[in-house]
Amino acid sequence: MSFELTKPGKKYALIQLFMQLLVTLITVITVYFNWGLPPARSALAGAVVSIIPNFVFALKAFRFAGARQAKQVVDSFYSGVKLKMVLTAVLFALCFKFIDLALLPFFVTFSLAMVAPFLTAIANKFFNFN
């Protein structure tokens, strides 16, 4: 029963992740054709730092649903947010430590990937994802 209750949330999270992938793919391709491969790698790294934690959060957040499992729902969201923050910090640290980054493409792509889920709400008005 709880599986049925989590379907709408999982579907919307999947659409948001798809929107993130689409925005970052367009950004990385644009950076590649305008400035070359090294900045495009940096842009891709910025996308990864944003998308992977959001994906992990979505997996963690929509494990439970229903009134009987209200405590588990809240706990899974809070633990998902904590995990997302830690994972984002670790990925930032790894990128700064091991990748020779072009900072502008890295942060622009990271920022666009963070804004992309909000674009899903706007796109939902036009395309009605429900």
C-alpha cells in the first residue's frame, strides 16, 4: 500500500532529475562547443556534484508513505537532506582535490542544475506531467 502512495512523489522526483540532466547536458554541450574540452569537463563535474546528491535524496525520501508511517516519512526526508548535504560537500572536496577545474563553468553548471528542479514546476504547467 505504501508503494502506491509514493508513486506520485517518485514520478515527480524522476521528472526533476530528468530536467536536471537535460539542463546540464545542454550546458555542457554549449560549453564544449564554445570553449573546448577542459571547461566542458569542469561543467560536467559541476553537474555531477549537483545531480548525484539529488538522486540519492530522491531514493531516500520516497521510501515511506501513509499516515501510519508518518514518523518514518519525516525521518527519511531529514536523513535524506543530511545525506544530500554531506554528499555534496564530499563531491565538492573531491572535485577541488583531484580535478583541474575551470571554476566558472563548474559553478555555472552546478547552479543551473540546482535551479532545474524549480523549472519542472513551470514546465508542468505547460506539459502537465501528471
